[in-house]
Amino acid sequence: MPRETIIRTTVVAPLIRIRVRRMLPIPGEVITGIGQTVNPMQTVARAVQYTRYRILPLSDILKISPEELSTVLQVAEGERVSQGTTLVDKKGFLGRHQQYQSPLDGEVYEVRNGRLIMRQMSEIVELRALVAGRVVDHVDNRGVVLETFGSLIQAAWSTDDEDAGLLKVLTNTPNALFFPEEITKEANSAILVVGWFDQLKVLERARDMGVRGIITGSLPANICRVASLIDLPVFVTNGIGAQGMSAPVFDLLQAADGRRTALLGKKSGVRTDRPQIVIQADKKTTTDPRSAAEPLTEGQTVRLLRQPYLNQVAKVSHLYDLAQTTPAGNKAHGADVQLENGQIVFVPYANMEAII
């Protein structure tokens, strides 16, 4: 009996129950309750991001000792103050008051040795749900877990940006080269699906036309580097290069044309799993995603990762218990797979991924 083998997997699921973790990049406040239903643009958590500190030497300014400063201080550590708020009010000679107002908006971070340290508020970080669903759990003071239903595709790579919009498929074939002039005003607020592209102008035009994101099968490395620097979600389903998109992914996206879609990248905190494309459905199901830890089986669909079969989709026809000789003369553990044209070839496990 062949040994159990677990290989790399990619989720391409048409209708499952999906758990989405939405996380703030820093600790903050969760403002939605467990059991609450949310819409994609709804804020589920927020945080105040502080980036600058300012030291106010109040003892020196007011010519008082650190001990005396503590008796005339009008604010406490952790208190938020606005510009102009009185920080110190000291009664002087003949009842005159000596005051010092805050020069900025911020938080009283610490008072030490006669110095008041202000932490300046830079911005409010708001975390949107991006998917319609139900809050099923809180993650401490960092975010929520949402339950929704629909299609789930794991991407191979993405920029850090995230957004949601209606899916718009702009190609009829999974490996067609896409050109910037194909982006028209109808693409505004949409998430575009293309085979692949190799022009930076595609990114520039997409941003100028108000596109919410791009899903592409593959992308040259130099385009990936530039995409990482602009404020536009770009999701690559297959990998770096010019091979286009695999058939199972393209077929699922094409069938979902016009449906609300979320691109969930890495912006909302540290993430160890892969970028996710979530396509919402009105139907509900009790089916959960297959475990990536399940062994490979005969009949399972795989995508081939190396030439001469790069990006081809095949079915596993036979699993070998012992290492086999490859065309290059090396020994490798692998399986026989049947290509779409009916040809059966041996492929090492390292050169395939299971589509689950």
C-alpha cells in the first residue's frame, strides 16, 4: 500500500463555510459584539496609532521642583488632552495663576523628573469587515472572527493592501495577456480578473480609474516590486512569471462574475497564512474547507508547478510507495498523473500542489 503523502495545497472551493479573521495592526478596541451581523464596509474595530513623542520640561519652564510639579499638575498619566488644555495651574503671588497649556493633541504618556512626556495622536485606524457575515468570536483587543459563506481561493502572493467590490472578469481565457487600454470607466469600484500582464501602466490606469483591486494569474517579478509600493490590492493566484491562471481558479472566478468579492491581504496585522479571495454567496452550507493536512489520494486534482507541465491541471492516477526514476535520471517520490489531454506522466511530489 502506498505511504501517506501530504503535499502543498491550494484552496479553490466553490461553496464552503468561511471563517475570516479581521485583525488590527496594533492593539485597539473591538466595537462589534459576538452574534452581530456586519456588512463589508462596517467598522468592526478601531485603534489610535501613536507615532511621535514630545518631552515638555515643565519644571524648568515654570521654575519649580519635580515634587512641586506633581502637586499642581492638572492631568494624569493616560489622559487624552487637546491643544490648549491646561496641564499645570500654579497659584502665584497675590493669587495670580501660572498656567501651562498643551501645545498639541495627544495623550499624557508619563511624568518623570519634572518632565511631562506627551504621546501625539497621529490617526485613527479603522478595521472594516470587508465581508458580510456574523461575528462569531473576538480576538482579545485586536479584532474579530467573521463567519460567511461563499467561494474561497488562496492566492500565491499579494500586496499588503485589502479591499472589497464587485468582481469583473475582463478576459475570456485564463492565460491571455492583459493591456492597460482594456480598463474602461466601467471598471470603477470593481475588482478585476485578468490572465496576466507585464506593463506598469496597467497598475497606473487601474488606480486612476478607481479600481478596487486586481486578481491576476501571474506577474513578472519587476511588476510585483512596483505593485508593493502603490495603494492597490494586487493578488496573484499562480505565481511569479507569465504562465497565466490555472483553469480551476479561472473557471471559479468566471462563474462568480458580478458577485461581491473581498481581497484579504496582509495589512491587518501579522499573518502567516496565504492571501485570500472571498467571493460571497447567498446560499449557506455546513461544508468546511478541507484540511491541508489530509494525505494525497488517487483521483485528486493537482496543479503542476514545473516545466514541461507548468500550470497544467491533472488528476492523480497512481501513488508510488518507492522513489521512481525521473526523465532526468534522478530518483524522486511522486505519482502518476493524467493530464487534460489524457497523457499519463510521472511527476515528483515536490513539483505539484493539491487543489482542495
